[in-house]
Amino acid sequence: MDLGKDLLLDMYRSMTRIRLFETKVRDLATANEIPGFVHVSIGEEASATGVCAALRKTDRITSTHRGHSHLIAKGGRLDRMMAELFGKRTGYCKGKGGSMHIVDFSLGILGANGIVGAGLPIATGSALAAVIAGTEDVTACFFGDGASNEGTFHESLNLAAVWKLPVVFVCENNGFGEFTPMRTVTSVKDIAVRAKAYDIPGHIVDGNDVLEVYRYASEAVARARAGEGPTLLECKTYRWEGHVVGEQAFLGAASYRTEQEVNEWKARCPLIRFDKFAAESGKISVTDLQRIKQETEVELEAAIKFARESPLPDASEVTEDVFT
Amino acid sequence: MAVTTYIQAINQALAEEMARDPLTFVMGEDVVLSAFGATKGLIDKFGPTRVRNTPIAEAGFVGAAVGAAMAGTRPICEVEFASFFYCAFDQVCNQAAKLRYMSGGQARMPITFRCVYGAMGGAAAQHSETVYAQFLSVAGLKLVVPSNPSDMKGLLKSAIRDDNPVIVFEHGALGGHREEIPAGEHLVPLGKAAVKRVGEHVTVVAIGAMVPRALKVADRLAKENISVEVVDPRTLIPLDEDTILSSVEKTNRAVVFDEGHLRGGAATDIAALIGEKGFDFLDGPVRRVTTLDVPIPFSPPLEKAALANEARLEAAIRELVGR
Ligand SMILES: Cc1ncc(C[n+]2csc(CCOP(=O)(O)OP(=O)(O)O)c2C)c(N)n1
């Protein structure tokens, strides 16, 4: 697959936006400027980016508690995301949702979700809606390895397979659910093999290689759009940070992984991988990459300023958007 | 007497009951490392057969607790945040709650479910809910809502020994609360309310984390000679109707203070009880101070506006006593 320069730069921009946003969010949450539970995706930029690059604007996604990366990759605005994280009225959900619940319908983002596994049936239903409405839109469903042990995973794959729904199930396997190593609570080494049980294609993908993710995702999206049904992609990746920002306060001296393991995965950084590819390909110059990084830094600073300066919601807004 | 936190009280109760009965065991997500600390160290004392990390599969492991209980063991099953019970509703409400009755008494169901409920600041709607009301009309369950470390220890131990399914609701904001707990064997029976403060003018029935807040309001109002009696039901099923009603018989006024929602909630249930069985004692309407009927919002000012709070309790009391 020969990828054009614009697409490559878009993917680089997406990964850069995720990396810089998440790093800043981690720091702001650590400094208590962002309240609540915050889960970041540093190290997992390529899976979100490669999948969303294969989607068109009207395609939809469902996301998870660790959802910032998916939203950014689908085109989410950093300023409105940051404002939501700050609990401001200008945030995507007017401050009602927060980090785990960001939604932007105009971009096909049906939402992050605080309930593990909840996105799977919702994505399946979103794909069903495309069939009923006849739109040919595809839905990509992000979830973790942990979520693949929920009943909703199995029920959704079966349903989507039986009805040949246009959905791509994307498991971001980062090796852990909270502090529990995946292998201690999961009967299979590779989540992708579970596709066999539902007679749909399942692929193991290097989740830190954005180009490989893009290739597999494109194929799965094309299949879905052609009415051939769902695909399960398992992107092998790793989260560099804790499960939740500030987890050391819970854990104390206890740990659930070695520093060596974390460092091994840092060496497989999706952005460094891309830099190397760019240098070798000859298509992209270092100045292109630097420019994108600088533009993103400016965008992010503006987003933080916007979030800080935006007003908090008024107490009277508490009963809006619900029947009481 | 030793000073103990709410979380440590849970840990002690679990360790003592597990030592007492080899057929007890603990399972749930991340119970080995223990995110909140309640099950910390149990793995070292009791080993991996009796302290089990589960997959993230609530319907599966909650259902497995039902089967294990029916087959003669005494599971203690942790569901992290109370909202995750929704993922296992059938197993709790159709299976655990009903099977003893439906089997004509053949099935024993000695399961203790533990979960963290309530708002703890910015956790948003799916991690902040007070969900015991959802179980109030499911016959067959017992519901326990401890408001302090000492009750937590004593009630949890009783829950574990009970042959019915019991859900113990731990408020997420109480984890660090500390107080002295009686040394030695400390049991608090299910179905016995506690009068946490004696007063004359108004009864406040406060539930769970609302109890320490009601006591604060009572302290403040005492300076104006408004005398508030605070009753902590401690268990919602069974409910100690006698203690609540005799308090209202004395004070002639009642407010129910609960972090749950108003519609179909625990406060509504208790207010109905007082209205029906305590009608002759009352000088005014029973007031309910609860969380608004909205999902708990994320943003701090909205969250504050949604939740039951001390200011609203105080206003309700003042209205009833006319001061
Ligand atoms: C139904 C449900 N159960 C448990 C949790 C608590 N929880 C939040 S994230 C998480 C781990 C999820 O693991 P995984 O799906 O692999 O995603 P990751 O966090 O690794 O990205 C758990 C157990 C939850 N939010 N919802």
C-alpha cells in the first residue's frame, strides 16, 4: 500500500496531538487542576490513529474510559476536550461528562464510556443503524483486553456476525486491566483468536506501528462497508503510565510490572517508529515533522488557556438535559 | 480499643471471618493488590485459592458466587463501584435474591457483596451513584450501609455469617474516616438502628455517609437550642422500624437524609413508613432531603448542586421547627 504524503502527515499530527495532550493532561491531573479519574493513552497513540485514519468523517466510533486518544484521532477539538476535563461549560458535554464521557456527535464520536465493555453493543447498534438507514457508514469500536472478558464482547461479536454489521472491533491490548496482568484472567494469549468463535476475521496487529494498523483497519473498514460483516483487530500495545493518574496513592509500595518491561515498550514508541519511517521513506522531511509538532504545541497551549478561562457551569444547569 | 479507618475495618472483618471459616473466600477485580485497600494483604494470609482476581466479567463472577454459595461455600464478592452491579443484575436480582425462596428453602445463599457507592468528587455519573434503592424492592436481599468504621466492621462480619445474600455499601468518601473500634470480637446485628445523637425537636434519619453530615448539622443547630436526634438505620433491609418510629414519637418531626435519588429511593420508603405508621406522632410533613433526580454530573459546581447536602438538611429542619 503506497500512502500519500498528506495522509502520512495527518497520522503524524494525530499521534503528536495525542502524545502532547495526554502528557499535559497527566500533569494537570497530578496538579489537581483536572478533577476526577483520568486515564491516559501515552504509548498507545498508533492504534487510535491508524484506525481513525481509515474512517471517513461520517463513520462513527465508540470509545472507553481511556478515550482521549480515540476522540483526538477522530478529529476532536483539543480546546473543547480540555474544557470538558476542567468541568467547564464550554466543554464538549457542558461539564456534565468529564474525562471518561466525552462525546461529539458532529464527528461521529458516540462517546467515551466509564463502563468497561459498554461500547461494544453500542457500536453494534450504531452499525445496525447504518444498515437500517442505508448509509454505508462504518462504526469502529475501541475497547481494551480487559473488556474482551465481558459478556458484552461475546454477545456483540455474535450479533454483529449474524447480522453482518458494518463494525470493526478494535481491541487495544495493553497487557493489563487496572493492576491485573491480562494473562492471569484471560484464557487466550491473543484476543484475536476469539474471532474464530464467531466465524469472523481476526488479526493480530502491531499496535505501535501506525502504518500496519492503518493497513489492517482499511481492509476491515472496506469489508464492513461492502456489507461483508465485522472484523476483530487486536492491536498489541502498552500503556506507559499507570492505569489511572495518581495510582501510586492507592498502590503505595506495591507494583504490578517491572521498570524493565516499561522501558522495553518505551523503546518501541509509536512516534519514534514513525520518525524512523519518515527518514527512511524520503517522502517526509524533518522540517515537516517539526512544523507539525510546533503547531500542535501552539494548539495545546491555546486549548489550556481556553479551558482555564472558560466559565464553570451555573448550578441551575444541573437539571438541564434530563427529564426530572 | 484501636484507632481504625473505615477501610481498615473492612480489612479486619474480612481477615477475621476468613480465619474463622475456611469456606469463606474473596473474589473480585484486583482484590489481590486492592485498589482501595480493603482486601490488601489477604493474599498473604489466605493464599490464591481463597483470594481470587476475577476477569472484568461482572455477570460471570457474581453468578459464580451464586453457584458457589448454593454448593456450600460462603463467597465474599467485591464489585468495585456499585454502578457495576448493573452489569450483573440478573445474577443478583433473579438468582441470588430469589433462589432460596423459589427452591422451597433448599438453597442457602450466604453471599456477601461489597461495593463502593456514592459521590467522591468528579467521578461522574457512572462512578458516583448511590444504588441501594435499585435493590430495595428486590425481595430476598439484605442491604447494609455502614456510616463509620466500627459499624462497618461489626456489620460486615454479621453479613458474612448471614445465610442470605447481603450487599454491603461502602461510601467512597468515608474510606479514610477513623475512630476507635472495640477490641476483640465485634459484631453488629443486621436490622438494628443506632441513635447516634439524642435530641428532642426533630428526628433526622440519615443513611450512610449522610450520618456524619447530619451530626455536624445537629452540632451547629444545638447552639441555637434546636435539638436534633440523629438515627442511623445501618441496614435498609431489614429496617429497624421500631427505633425510627419511637424517635419520631418523641420528637414529632422527621427528616430523612439520603444521598440516593428521591424517586423510588430509600428516603421515600422511610418517609412512607413514618407517614403510615407514625402519622399520629407527626406535627408536620415528613421531609426528604436527597440528591436531585439527575445523573451525578462531573463538574464540581454541578455535582454540588445535585447532591444532598448539609445546607438543604438544615433548611428542612428549620422549616419543620419554625426557626
Ligand atoms: C463494568 C466495569 N467493571 C469494572 C470497571 C473498573 N475498571 C475501569 S478500567 C478497568 C480496566 C479495563 O481494562 P481494559 O479493558 O484492558 O482497558 P485499559 O484500562 O487497559 O485501557 C476496570 C476494571 C469499570 N469501569 N466498569
